[in-house]
Amino acid sequence: MLTSKQRAFLRSLAMNEDTILMVGKGGLSDQINKQADDALKARELIKGKVLETADITPREAAETIALATGSEVVQVIGSKFVLFRRNPEQPKIELPKAKGGKKRK
């Protein structure tokens, strides 16, 4: 579970990221989930977009993909969404520490 400070940090990083995941009229599929999973493993932070032809909302797409990949929804704005999942073997992004001495993953 991300704190609001960590979420804000990830949103700022996502501004410079390219949109690499597109959900179109085919909707969500195993292929989309695999693509998201592979990208999260390599990058930890990915940005996706739901095209107008899709029959699913960006919020639904983000939450469904997050559930399938074990990631967290950082943000959904308009047709775009951002997902984050730490790579336990080779972390690339250092999140700000949570308050109260608790360690968040």
C-alpha cells in the first residue's frame, strides 16, 4: 500500500514516461496483462491509455490490470493511468519513506 507522499512522488516520475500500454476495442486480454507484467518487471512504473474504442473505463482497466499483475494503481486521469510494482530483485525506484517508522513495500 502506497502512502500519499509515495503516490505523489510516483506521479511526478510518471509525467516523463511514455505511454507504453494501449487498451483498445479488444478490451483486456491475457496478452495485455502479460505485456503489463513484463513492463512492470523491467521498469516498475508504467503508463497506459484506454482508447475511445474500448468498452471499459480507464479506472476499470487500471484496477483489473493491477489485480492481474500484483501492482498498484498510482493515478487515473482522463484516458490514461499509471501503475507501479517494485521489482524485488533489481529495484530501480527508491520510494520516500513512510512516516512513523513503518516500512512500506
